[in-house]
Amino acid sequence: MAASPLPVPARRRGRHFRGGSVLPGFGLSLGFTLLYLGLMIMIPLATVFLKTATLTWSSFWTTVTGPRALAAYRLSLGAAFAAASINLVFGVLVAWVLERYRFPGRRLVDALVDLPFALPTAVAGIALATLYAKNGWVGRWLDPLGIEVAYTRLGVVVALTFISLPFVVRTVQPVLGDLDPEVEEAAASLGASRLQTFRRVILPELVPAALTGFVLAFARAMGEYGSVIFIAGNMPMKSEITPLLIMIKLEQYDYAGATAIALVFLLFSFTLLLLINFLAWHRGRRLRTADGGE
Amino acid sequence: MAGGVAALGRQRSPGQHGVATALTEPRWVRGLLLGTALVFLGFFLFIPLALVFAKAFESGWQTYLAAIKEPVALDAVRLTLTAAAIAVPINLLFGLAAAWAITKFRFPGKNLLITMIDLPFSVSPVISGMMFVLLFGAHGFFGPYLQAHDIRIIFAVPGIVLATMFVTSPMVARELIPLMQSQGNDEEEAALTMGASGIQTFFRVSLPKIRWGLLYGVVLCNARAMGEFGAVSVVSGHVRGLTNTMPLHIEILYNEYQFSAAFAVASLLALLALATLAIKSVIEWRTGR
């Protein structure tokens, strides 16, 4: 790693090894990055695959397709999808209100949208469980209506909605801010009603960003553990999320079983990660085309 | 949220762009949208946040202070601070190195590298903790070696630090990469041309350029490190006074129906979250974002 601090002209020293830049520190920074990623991320991740490999195929298959595991995947994916959908609708609405309207306390509300990023999940969990319990501030009004939130699947959705709330807002907000008002003026001057302008001019611009936010929210909600276990009833087959099932298997020292389910769950997560990267790449390409190429 | 709607009536300009009414919604639509948004945020953000503080002080100041001054609670605070004090500086160095390599140079596989940096975000916290149990637990890959040398990682402090490091590793890099990408390298190249050394360029040109983004990355990384629950829960073993962090302590108190005490400790972490958001707002205001 000959990371010479001197400003030696890079080109003469072989641009491939200096990353095509005159700036120093290529070897040092990339070397440290790869070392850290290898030790902290790759080796731990590899253990999941190695541990699963100690299982026979049939015992792996029985574990990951057992009825309790299937119920847990269904709840994790279903509740995360529901929460991301709620946030898709309300996230666009909140982004719209924050970006377009002026009202007292707007800056405060804007800052608080990031609360789920900063608030520890255990704190969110006990707060939501207390709030939506039968005798809680909100739960006591829902109970006479026959709506039970805490200790049901609905509670899982509420917790996941909280923790994935900022994603759609934060992906849509900058796009709304960058929209050229002239386009809306043109639509209006051509006789479009405000609703038509929104549906046919503004909304198509927001869709890619909102979709990215949706998938980010979905991915975050799917793996969530801390906030959910307090508000979900944690009943096997009913309100038991997949991370909790993994946790229970670990506590019973069933490491092979826990790892097998974790592997399946990791594959779900990585599929979403691929989708996120594809959406980002697609949006990047759209933007570059819109700017007339780079 | 009647207050929000009523406040709208006092709004002077018809819209952000101040053009004709064709570019804004009718007043009742604006009121409806704003009201709906605030009610949604109320039920999912504001009321839960207010509840943390209300429940913390429900039984009075004395109970609050007693819950925080309890030796087990103080041990939890100490361990949480220790874990963050190790994890955050290391992830700061990692974030700086990763962002420097990615934004200042061209090399093949860069997108793959960015994906790998983001990977811990996609891994459920429980699985993150589990990986370290598989590595260092009694039945793990290094388990026999560690036992022979009497080194404890799982159900001990090192495991908590490792799990925290894993979960928070992308935080600083994620803040810095887009920032450094948008800033470009012109100033650095100018400094080098004028004879500054690489070290001088980094400390006197690059670092001041990214200081606000770096600060926010560190603050957010710290908030996540102190609040991490799932991963730490797997590796901790819940030994009171030894391997209990603040979030784990909250869980134990809550499960023992000591609600006031649980919310008292929770309110400290909620304050940390609010301080994090406040710092973010100040940074955005300073950088004029």
C-alpha cells in the first residue's frame, strides 16, 4: 500500500493503482475499508451459511417449512407490507404538507419525522404498547369499537408503521422540492384542474421516489425486533414474528434451527436489497437522461 | 388537530410559489390534507413521544430519580456509554476511509462495495447478534479456542461491543458518501498543486468541507449505538450489572411491571434521540440545506 502523501503526478505511476486520481490515500482508505468489511461484515455473514451447511438438506427443509416458521414469515412479510403501504400513502401526504404548506410548528414537525431513526426501538416498543393497550390513552377509545391493537397482529403493524415512517417522507420530500413550478403553471394554464395537475403532472414525478421509500420501509420493517416484541402478543403461529422465532430457537440452544430460519430470512432481505439498488440505478438513469446526459 | 387547521386560516401567501390560486388547492382541501397528516403523525409520533415523558414522571420526581440512581441502572448507563465509546470512533474511521476511497477514486466493483457497506441495514438485528454467537459462542467456530484461553465474548462486554459495531457500521459512511460525491475534488486538487502534503490536504481542506455531515453521521451513529436492542439482546445474556445496556434494562423493568422505572430510563434515551434531532436541525440550518 504505497500511499505516498506527496503529490506525485498520478498518471505516470499507473492510474489503475491510484484509482485515476491525484489525491493520496487510495491504498490506505480502500485497504482499511476492505479489511473492516471483511472482518466485521463478511466473516460473520459467512458463518450463517457455514452453519446451515452442517444441516442435512431434509432437516433444513423441515425446519424452514415447519408450520410455525411459515406462520412467522407470513406475519413478518405481511405486517411489513401493510406498514410500508400505510407509510406510502401517508408518507407522500406528509411530504406534500411539509414541502408545500406553511403552518406554525412546521420546522418542528419536519425535524420530528426523523424520530424513529433516532429513538431506540425498545423505547418505541414500550411507548406504543402502553398507548394502544386496552387501558392506554388511545387503546381505551378503540376498545369500545371492538378494535384491539396491543397484543395482536394489528399491534405488529402499528409498531412497524412507526419504525418505517421516515423513509417515504424523506425520499419524496426532495423530489417535491425540486419540481419545477413552471410545469404546474403550464398544466394550469392549459386548463387542467388542480386534481388533474396533481394526478397527471406531479404524481408521475413522485412515483419512483415513493416506490424507493416503500421498499426501504418494507426492508427496515421486515427485520425489526425491538419495538414489535412489546406490542405483539408473541403467540406462536399467531403473533410471532420471524426474528422472535430465531431468538426463541437461540434461547433453546437450537443453533442449527435458528440459523436455517435466519438464512431464509436473509435471502428475503437480500432480494429487497437488490430491488432497492435496482430502483436507485433506475432513478439515477432517469435523472441523468432528464438532465440531458452526463 | 384543530389547532393546525385553524392556524391555516391565518396563512397569508396562497402557496409556496406565491402564484395564482390555480397552483394551490382550495382552502378546505389544504386544511383537510394538513389535518390528516398531523393526525397521522400525532398517533404514530407525537403522542407516543409525549407518553414516554408523562409515564416517566407519573409517580413523581422522587420515583424518577430513584429509578435512574439505582446501581443496576447506573451500571446499564455505564455499559451503554462504553459500547458507544468504542463502536462510534471505530465506525467514524471506517466511514471516513470508505467514503474517501469511494468518492475520490475510480476502481472496479465500487457499486458492490457500496452495497456491502449498506448490508448491515438489511440484516435483522437478531440475525446480526446471532452471527456473533455462531462465531464466538460456546458451540461456535471459535468457541473451544476461546474457552481454552478463558476469553469470554458472548454473554460479556466484547460481544455487546461487536454487535453494536456491526449494526452501526454503515451510519457515518452513509452520511459522507453522498456529501463528498456532491462536493467534488477541486479544492483538494488545488491544495495539492500548491504543494500541500496529503495529510495537510486531508486535515485542512477535506475535513473542514465535510465537518457538518461528519458530525451528523457521528451523532446518528451514537444514537443508534446507544439504543441498539435486538443484536445486543442476543449476545448479552442479560446479566444484571454486568451485561445489561440501557435498552435491555428497560425491557427487564417493563417485564417486571415496574412501568414508572422503565419509562424513567426510557426518557433518558428519548432525550438523547431529541438531542440528536436538534443537532440535525441546527446542522441543516447552518449548511442552509
